[in-house]
Amino acid sequence: MNADLLTPLWHPDAVLPQLDAAGWERLLRQARLGALVPRVAMRFDAQGGLERVPTGPRQHLENGIRLAERQVQAVRWEVERIRRAAAPTGTPVVLLKGAAYLLAGLPAARGRLFADIDILVPHDRLEIVELALLGAGWVSRERDRYNQRYYRVWMHELPPLEHVKRSTVIDVHHTITPPTSSFNVDGRLLLAQSRPLAGHEGLAVLQPVDMLLHSMVHLFQEGDFDHGLRDLIDMHALLVHFEAQDTGFWPQLTARARQLGLGVPLVQALDQLQALFGVQIPATVAGEIGALHPRPVQRSLMRRAVGRALTPPTPECRRPGDGLLRWLLYVRSHWLRMPLHLLVPHLVRKAWMRHFPGKTGDEAGA
Amino acid sequence: MRLADLGASDLRRRLRGDGIRLRTGPFVFNLRSPIEVIAEGLLRLYAHHPVVDASTFADYAVEIVPGEGPRRWIKPQCRFLFDGRLVFEPMPVSHAYPLLEWSMNWCVSTQAHHYLVVHAAVLERNGLAVILPAPPGSGKSTLCAGLAYRGWRLLSDELTVIDPATLQVHALCRPVSLKNESIEIMRAYAQEASFNRPSEETAKGRVTHMSVRPDQVMRMDEPARPRWVVFPRYVAGSPPRLSAHSPSEAMLELARNAFNYAALGPVGFETLAAVVDACHCHDFEYSRLDDAVDTFERLAAAEPA
């Protein structure tokens, strides 16, 4: 039996494995850790039907589908609450990531699990939107003053807001990358091209190329790849859908990546999409896309490092050097966010907070 | 094979290795732990339970491991890991056994969405189930433990597991959790039962567990049809008093006590409505266990055979 049963499942040519009890236990565990149980269920369902899965594991897969279906309803409801709360401010709210895929009716929403709802508003409207959300019951759960300041000064989003009764979490962004980041994207460019959501006055989503680029740059900024595979499955679903809708999608994607300065994450994400799903870059844009990442040694190192980091964090998948590798990617993700003179004091501070959580207030969360 | 057939040393070896696969009603748990009180507790409380081999799929893998770093040795702790991740805050190692039971409850209540899982005790008589939802302190555990040794078959003392397709309640057949004064009461009341060594000063006070009767363990695969919903309340000095409880109120109470009512959506609503439709709903005040046993005896006798 392979150690990693999860990542090989997604290639279009993959033959789904015949698993014994231990195999199912292993796959379900890997899927739970990657927030992918519903999608694994749908994959098996599409290839031969869930009824061919033995009863024990099948119940867990079906429970995954149930949970995803309930979340669809819950997220739609929460989004409507957010829309109503923000409406009096006159600020259009742009949905990001999962909530956007769902409300825009994109296939990328299928079987996706949600941890929070991400929204984007203009920088100069942050305060008024935060106030409006506060009025509707969403309060900042970040109690630590250092973390509060860190978010507000250095980040592209407010500290997470949590609803006092329902515990739902909103991340309010003003752009998709930290202002200090080497990929510093101007939020105004994204907002200018956002698309209103039909039937939901006051709500919008990013234009297709920006939606995909956001998911790509996000993957390399989070620093932990626990949900990396889920994000890549999102990207693949977006890419397949958009390229079928619009023959001009690839050239637009290339041009937009160059305009926003997101060439490197585009190339790095495409490398992973190629490995996992066999995505082919059309010959007409291949040269141009390749040129967006001019450093071949770095590119190949990152391809292998991220490939390793995407394997499930379970003992059977562990190889020597993985710990170091994950740590290097974590440091790199921060390095992308901040110049060194800001980064070093920040990481030292976070390390201190991790070891002495009580002394500084809330746990290390940023 | 029964757990007792393994023998103590084989049990310990397996708990330290790949784990033992213990079946409790519809669920198979794979339990792993190097901590001695876990092995000891399992031997006292699960001796008659079936143990299955590695070819049987385990629903939930529960690992109770020692504390990290210095907390392995200084004021030693224990931790519940699920998928390798910490679920609750670490506890003193002397609480390892109740932690195991709480962890098993956590698995069912947060993940078994093919059932509606209600926080309530449930017992069976002649194929009919009585559901006892109750807040802590209502005397639910003592009442449930008492009835289980006076003519009623225990299905579960904490988790009422209802199949939405059949509306039947499944037996979990797990040991009854007892705390503080109820421990001594039950020692006197159910002398043939096996009791685990109490854990002192847990979040719930002094706690221990009492075994399920072996003949009831043998019947763990027999489900039961809900017939009564009874809300018990211990009132010092009170004579036994059974009164009607409004069905719609009862349904709301059950929904409030269900762990996955929201996760099941319309299925949860329909299941509870059908359960309450099929049940007599009562409030029940009492102060003496023997009075309670008599009252429940009359409830059962009133049903046509």
C-alpha cells in the first residue's frame, strides 16, 4: 500500500485504488486532515459509485457529503447576513475564495468545506465596514495587542471577526497580499474589475483571472500547506471551467499575472497543477508563462519542495528532512510577506508567544 | 472474541502497538495507549465486549498518550489525539481513563452524522426505549444506572443514537459514568457490577465508570423503538411524581440536546418529530431510586405486550 493515498487520487487518469480496512482508515485520516472528505466521496461516487465502497468507510464518506451540503446552506445564509449588515454603508462587498465560488455557481464549490468567509472591500472603507459588521454581531477575536497591531499595520486583512452567537468567522481584506509583500497587489485594480453578483445586490466577485491568481498567490503565502491540496483542487476546477468558457482565458491570465506582478506564483502553481492533474499549458502561451519565472534552479527547487509539503502530514508519509522543509517554506512565506528588518523581530516575537502563550494574551495566531 | 479472552498482557501489548479494535454497538473503535490505567479500566469495564481483528474497519482511532516533554514526568499529563492532533487540553495522567471515555463520546457526537445523536440516557424494555434527556445534576446517570440493574436494558447513559431511516435507537453498551455521591449509591445498589478505580478531582469531581451487565453486552446489536421521553429531576425529599410534558416542548428539548441536529438539517427535524410522535412524554420528579424503579415498572406494564 502507498503511504500517500490522497494526492494521487486527483489525476484525471488515476485508477481509484481497491482498499482494505487499513487502507480506508488511512485515506479517511489523510482526507480529514486536508478538509477533503466530501471531495474524496464525490471522486469515488463519480468513478463507479459509492455503493461499491464497503459500508464502514462509506458511512464516513456520506457524512462528509452531508456536512458539505449543510455548509452550502449555512454559507449562503451567512453571506446574506453580511450583505444586509454592509448594505447601509453603501460599500460593495466582494466575496473571495470559497464563498465566491459558491455564490457564483462555480464547480470549484462542489464538496468544498469552509472554515471562514473571506471578503474584500476598498482600503478606505475598512473601518466603516468593520463597524457595520460589529453592529451585526461580528467582533474581533484577536485579543492580543501585538497581533491586533500586526494585522492592522502590516497585513492585507483585519484580524478575524467572529460572530458572538454563531461563531462564524469573517476575514475582511483590503487586498489579496500584504502591503509589505514582494507581491504587492493594489486592491483597487482588483475591485475595478470585480463582477456584480446577479440577484445579490451589493455583492460581487473577482473577475475569473483574478479569482484564480488569488488562489495561487494565497497558496504560497500561508506558509502551512495543510489545505494546500484543497486549494489546488479549487484552482484546477476554476481553470477547467474558465478555459472552457472563454478561449481567451490563458492570454488574459498571463497578461494579468504580469500586470499584478504575480508571475512567479502563477508559474509555481501551474507546476503543481501539472504534476497533480496533468494540466497542459497551451503552446501559444507556454513560452510567455515560462518567462515569468526567470530563475530555473529556484523554480525546480520550489516545485519539489511544495510537492513534498502537499503530502499528508501523517506519520506514514513522513520522510527525513520534511520538518526542515516545512520550516523553510514557512519562513519563505513570511519572507514573501515582509522585508527582513520586519520579519526577524516578528518571528522572534511569535516564537516567544508560542512558548509563553499566557504572558502576552491570546495564542499565536497571525 | 471477547476482550477478556485476550488476557491482560496481550491487551497491554496491543494497546502499545497497533491498538485493539473494540466494538460497542454500531461503532468500532481502535484504541491505543501506553498508559497503564487505560488497560486496567478496559479490563474491568469491557471484559465481555467483542474485539475484532485488523481486517474490520475501525470507525474511530482514539489515542491517549502521555504529556509532552517534561509533562511526561513532572506532574505527568495525558492527551487525547485524533488524527495525530490534540482535541482537548491535556489532563493529569490519573484522569486518563475518563479521558478515554470522553474521547470516545467526542468521536460519536461530532462525526456519526449517519445517526441523530442526542445527549440523553436511553434504556430498553420489551423492545421499547425510554429516552432520558437531562441537564447535569438532574440525577440522570444515577437513575439510568439504577434502572439498568432493575429490569431495564441499558442502551447508553450519555448518547442516544437514533437511525433516521428506521427510527430505532442503537445500543452503545458503554460503561455508565458516575460521579461523586452516586458512586457509593451504585456500589450498594448494583453489587454484581464491576467498578473502575475512581479518578479524583476531575472537571466533574470524583468520577468512575460502572460496567454494563454481561447479558446486556451480548444483546448490543438489538435496537429498540422509542416509546417514552422522560425528563427526570431529582428533588430532595420529593415523592415520585410523573406528569405529562407537552410533545412540542419535548421536541425542542431533544433538539437542544442533540449534538448534530443542525448538521442533519431537515433529516434531524423529521427524525425528532417522528420520535416524539411515537412517544409518551413525561416530567418525572423523584428523590428515591426505588420509587423511580417502581414508576418505570408501571410505565412498562401499561404497554400492551
